[in-house]
Amino acid sequence: MASEEPQAKKQKLSEEEKTESPNKEIPSKLRPNLLFGMGNPLLDISAVVDKEFLDKYTLKSNDQILAEDKHKALFEELVKKFKVEYHAGGATQNSIKVAQWMIQEPHNVGTFFGCIGKDNFGEILKQKAREAHVDAHYYEQDEEPTGTCAACITGDNRSLVANLAAANCYKKDKHLDLEENWKLVEKANVYYIAGFFLTVSVESILKVAKHASENNKLFCLNLSAPFICMFFKDNLMQVLPYVDVLFGNETEAAAFAKEQNFETTDIKEIAKKAQALPKVNKKRPRIVVITQGKDETTIAQKDKIETFPVLKIDPKDIVDTNGAGDAFVGGFLSELVKENLLDQCVNAGHYAANVIIRQAGCTFPEKPHFK
């Protein structure tokens, strides 16, 4: 598949711009705990469903929502009525796993924090993290069971319904602030958190984001879902001034633009305006990355907008688009931690997404073939 990869055009940037690599000041030697992620660890329960099922639970075919009371029976019905598969999930955890897969050696370049229950699903998540060579340190509590996420697939679309449960119980003072855990945060040079975690512990995100900003390290955030941009806008805007790399897809970008009164629906304009929002660490101009499924990816830097075509794929080879966005970020991060050029980061993201949509869940073959 590497042969399909579009030839990256090397960015010829002047010395003043200094944006050829967003990570150019970071030493390139890969080592454990160089990449840090924190988020909602969930066990994905995925199945191909019918429109009738979506309608019954008032689900859109392509969306991400948090489970409400009316969705309680959904999880049980999904398992009873359809052929389900279980995969270790949660957006941030998926991206860290994919980054580690792309990197291969050394193991444990990726660290992950999140909260699980003391139960069977929690043990599965721990086992899956070990298998993926991710250094996962979970806050384990017994008040809530391990979180789950129903991935309801229809054609190329997926509707995600997350029951956070234990994932919602992450506590800064009980886990992040502990000396041995904070040392792992300090060891990292690149940080990634999906916007979903804004609903759980904004104080934990801010502690990590401020550490990154004060030490001129890279902090990356994903918009994650339209509801985050709409209903958790205050939390999002508290964190945004610390964000060096902002990820999102076209629907999230549109929701963000609407909430921010950008008065445009043009993806390039949205990226440009998001790039220009206030930022604490002036040494690193923000980079905004907007994916659009099979359409080109848009990147906004300080003074320019670029677009990158995705790898072509025959629709019949698409098994499951759930996890494509997480995989893109994982591929991107795998090159970011190596200090590589932005176009190489994007190409790695496109490659990883192209591989993952050929598989069920956010899973991957033994080794990548990316040059």
C-alpha cells in the first residue's frame, strides 16, 4: 500500500517562517513515554445495523453522542439482535495505539491515562493496551463499571453512542497529581487529548496543557464531535489558547464555526479563523488540521492554507469507518514525535486511516508499510 502514497512535496520554507516542522525543537530520538494521551477508555461494541434500529433510538447515521436514559436498552438490543464485535476503544486511546503501531519500536512510546472499572471489561482494556505496547496507567475505581461505546454501522457511516460510566470518574487529585504519574507527563514532548475528555475533567486537561505551553512542548486537541463545540464551548475555549495543533472533521469544524460566529461555512476560511484565535505560547503558531472523509485534508498554518488529497480506496474495500479519524490522528502523531515535516505527518495520517477502514473497529495488521 505504500506505493499508493502520494509523493510528499517538501516544504521549502524561509528561515523566518520556521514552520517546516511543528516539532523542530524537540530531540528526535524515540524513547518510551515521549507521546502522552489522556481520555475516555471505552470498550467498543460494534455492529452493522439497519435504519429501523437507528430510527428506534433517534440516532443520526453519522454522529457521536453521549448515551441518555432513552439509550439504556440500546446496548442490550445491539448485542442480542446483531452480530457484535468487541474492541478496545475511546478516541484518545485509539490514536495513541495507532501512533505506537506506526512507530513499532521502541515499545511504550505512547503513554495513556484514563479511568476504568474494576471489572472484566476493564481487564480486557488493560490486556489490549499491553498487546498494543502502550504504557497505559488507568485510574481504577469500583463505583462505576468500565465505559462502553456502541458503534452502529450502516454502509460507510457510523453512529457512536458512548456510555462513559467509569471514564466519567477520572479525578485529577486521585491520579494525575500523583508524583509517579506526573513524572510520566513530564517525560513527554507531545500531548494529545480528544475533545470528549472536556466533558470529564477540564482541570486535568488544563494542567497538562499549561505544562506543555510553559515548556514549549506540543499540545494537540481534537474537536471530536459537534456536541463538544456546542454544549461544552466554555471548557473548549478555556483550553484552546494552549492548543498547538487542533484537529477536527468537516462537521465538527462547521459546528465550531457556527458557535464562534465565524460567519462562514468554507472549510479553508474556518481553518484560517481557528488558526488565528488567541494563543498563549507565541513561539509556536497554531496549526489547524481538518479532515473531510474521502475529500482532501485542509491545513492552516500562520500565513498559508494547504490541501492534501487522501489515498484512494475502492468503496467495496471499506469495512468500517469507525476509528478513521482516530487513526488519522495516530498516524499524524507518529511522525510529529519524530520531528518530521508537516506533509509527512499528514501522509502518515492518511495512510493509517486508509488501513484502519479496511478492518473492523480501530484494529490494524501486524506491521505498517509506510515509508
